[in-house]
Amino acid sequence: MQRRRLLTALPAMSAVGACSLGAPWTAALAQAFPSRAIKYIVPVAAGGGSDLVGRTVTERWGRALGQSFVVENIGGGGGAIACQTTAKAAPDGYTLLQGYVATHGTSPATRSKLPYDPIKDFTPVAMIGATPNVLVVNASLPVSTIGEFTQWLKKNPGRASYGSAGQGSLTHLTMELYKQATSTFAVHIPYRGVAPAFTDLLAGQTQAMFPGLAAGLPHIRSGRVRPLAVTGNTRHPALKDVPTMIEAGFKGFDALQWYGVVGPAGMPAAVVARLNESLASVLTGGDLKDKLAAEAVEPWPMKPEAFGQFIREDIARWTKVAKDRKIDLDA
């Protein structure tokens, strides 16, 4: 009985010790971290691009840390269930979430009743990388530049429609941002994912879309859709002849399908630093860049503070667009 009481009391004693000994104890704890497997939650079903990114990264990250990652796919609610699960976990570094533009960008912007706070409920750990969006049109449309497409929309009011991966998705908001910037109109046709949206675009049922580059590349290479411009500050290596939106005259126009890592709020700074530095070493070395190229994702190492600022700015960007375009999925 005495031994059992002692074992039960050890976690509490450790917590007291952490408070009393301060930074040196915390640093020692972080140095020993991780001592067991880390749960890595991917907020989508297995098999998609986000899942591929998560499994590709954690396989190499685990080797760098000397511990394995256990990937757990938790879909549903547009990532809300995964976010709630992570937010409620112990902030010890052993439960991490692959946050991305939907969970920590567009959903907070378009849902007034989101069941989690994307800032207060999480600790930013690190950015993984990002891929641009690309404006594509059906190849039969008589336009070859974004300027010509803008003029075509203005000359054909009411004739155009565009598809998206769903209400409030990045594909939806990016096209709304373009419509706002050009004072043009096109009917929004939301689909349950980007694949069915492409089916109708290829068939000519819709005229345009603003998908992530990874989803668009196969159809661009087949010649069935025509790329007009990509988001981001620089041209993408896969589409060297396609200008950026900024080059095309849309100052400040940006939209990225990004992936990063967050944990529950209150994680020890030393543990966050250990995770961030080890992931940065993986992103900048080995074959990870080539592996992520399958999803057109460019590695983008970033310190926790910078990543936290990036999240706040992305939410602010899409919140403005949603407000201007009167998009509230919980209204």
C-alpha cells in the first residue's frame, strides 16, 4: 500500500519540483524529451494529400528525435473534432496536431460558432511547408491570361460559374478574393471536395477554379485546363511560365495551402524548442523536399513565434474576405 501511494504521488511531486526548480529542471526535462512515442493527429481521413504530408514528415522526424510518431487520423467537422481532441490533451509535447489552412485559417474566418479558439487553445510549434493555389480555366475558354479572363467575365455577366471544394474552403475564398479585386461576378458552385469540382470543370459545367497546385497539376499537364496565375511571392518551379498573381498586377494577393504543427496551449518552451529545431533539421536536410514535391509542397522552416504570427495574419486575411463577401457558415 505504501509503495502504491508513493507511485501515485510521483507525478504531483514532479510537478512541484518543476515549479520550485524552475528553468534548469525544465531544460533537463526537455533534453530527455521525448521518452516515448508521440501522437500526431491529422485532421482528415487517411489517404489524402494532408495525410501524405503528415506521414512523410513524421517518418523522418521520428528518426531525428529517436522516437516514433503514431499518426492518428481524426476527420469530421472540417477538422474541428481533431482540434478539440488536441486542445484537451496534456500540454507535454506527446500530442501534436497537423494544423493547416482549414483548421487555423479559413474555418475560423468563416464560422462564427467554431468550437475551439485557433489561437488561445494551441501552442504554435513549427511550420512544415506550403503550396500555392492556381487559377485554372477550362481549356475551351477563349482566354490565355488572367487579364483576358477578367475581361471575359466582364463581357459575359451571369454566364460564368466556378467550382470549389466546399463552402468556406480555401478554393472558395481565394476565388471570392479575386472577384472582389476585379469587380467581376461568377456563380459559386460548392462541391464535396476538389475531385468532383474538377469533374465538372473538365466537362465544361463550370468555367474556372482556384485549387491547390497539387490538385491542379495533373489536369494542367493533360492540357484539359489552362493555368493563368499562381498565388505566392514567386513563381513555382512546376509552372515556371505561369506568373504570380502579384506579377499579374494583384498587389498583396496571396493564398497558400499550408501545413504546420501545433500542440495544446501551455506547452513548455523548452519542449517546443526541441520539437521545432528537430523538425527544421528534417525540413532542410535529406530527401524530404523531394518527397513533399509529390504534393507540390515547399518546406518552410519557421520559428514558433513566427509561425504563431503567420497563423494570426492568415486568420485576419480570410476573416476580412469572409466579412466583405458576407460568408458565415454558422449564420
